[in-house]
Amino acid sequence: MKTAAELLKLLLPPDAGTDEDRLGVLLLQAENTILDIIGRDALPERLTDVQAALALIYYNRAGAEGEKKRTEGDVSMSYIDGLPDEMKRRLKNYPRKVGAVYAARSQQTSQD
């Protein structure tokens, strides 16, 4: 099985730069997002492709943070808000651990 970094490089356009540091940051952001959603400490191996796909979304959104739509002349681009539906369906197969939910609520209550 390929690593998330190898998958991301395959998903990127051929002319894209493959700055290892930048790709590493994108993969880290994607991993943290997924872990926050599923409430786990480690990324299940089966979600490696989701991590790479989400990192690709982050790559494509670079420079357009906060925008929902952009028009330049006759060219119009729209951006997805949040995760694509296909990705959400995949992550639903990994329900949050009960302890993770309880721990998050306990921390929030103790900080208030």
C-alpha cells in the first residue's frame, strides 16, 4: 500500500512542484482534520487515500482561503464549503470513540 505522500504526488498535476515541506504540511493538516472528525489518536490505514485526497483539496484551495466563488473575466470558479460528500460518507464508517467525546466534553466543562 502506498503512503499518503506517494498518493498525493500521484494526484497532483504533473507540472506541480513537489516541495516536500509544503506537501508534509498539507498532509498533516488533512490528518489532523480527519482525526478531529473521527475522534481518534491515530489515522486508520484505510483512510490514507482520504488523507491524500483532502491534502489535494487543501493544495488546490491555497491562495483562495475564505472564498466561496471567484470570477475573473469569463472564468468563474466555485469552491466546496467543508468536506465533499464522498469523504463524509467514508468518515462515517469510523464513529467517534465514546471516551474521546467524553474527554472533550470534560475538558470543555472544566475550562468554563
